Amino acid sequence: MSKSINRAIISHLKIAMQHIIKWLSQPDKRSASWQASIHNAQKAIAELRSEKPSIPDSLIHENWDKKFKEATKNAEDEMNKKSTVDKLTWEQVFEIKYILTILFIIGLIITGFFIHL
């Protein structure tokens, strides 16, 4: 069970990183979908770690660089452009809550690109 939890944490880490990279690289294309993906990955990691509190931060640190490279490649493929993000911090991945601002939403409405939240 511990190995499957570890794999799940690392998988969610890559998903969070990938969407954060897109969020930071393309601020004009931020969406409720990206926001939800980041939030869901952050929440899943927190829940898995609370289920198994013995999982150390070192599991994440040991996989950080590899998952960042994979997440960057996936994000670049999806964006069809190079990422502007050269690194992510622990705070960016686990502590920041990514939300669409009301001004951004108003801008979408005005320009006709409204995204249903």
C-alpha cells in the first residue's frame, strides 16, 4: 500500500507542476480547469500524506527535479511553446492557492471569452 501511495503522490506532484507551469507561462489563458487541476492535485497530495503521515518530505524532494522536467515537457507540448518557468518552489506547488481574479473573469466576459466556472 505504501508504494502505491508514494506513486500517487508523485503523480499528483507532476500534475500540479504541469498546470502551475501553464498558469505562470500563459496568464492570459488561465482557466477554471487549470485552477481545478492545481487545487485537486494539491488536495490529493495533502490527503494522501495525512493518510500516511510517515511519508517524508524527502520522497517529494527526491523526485522534484525529474517531475519538474516531465511537467515542463508536458506543459510545453500542450501550450505549443517554451515555458517561461525555469523552476518551481515548494511554496508555489503546495502553499499558493491559484484562483482566477474577478478582474480576469470580467475581462473574459467583456472580450467574449467567458469560461463557465
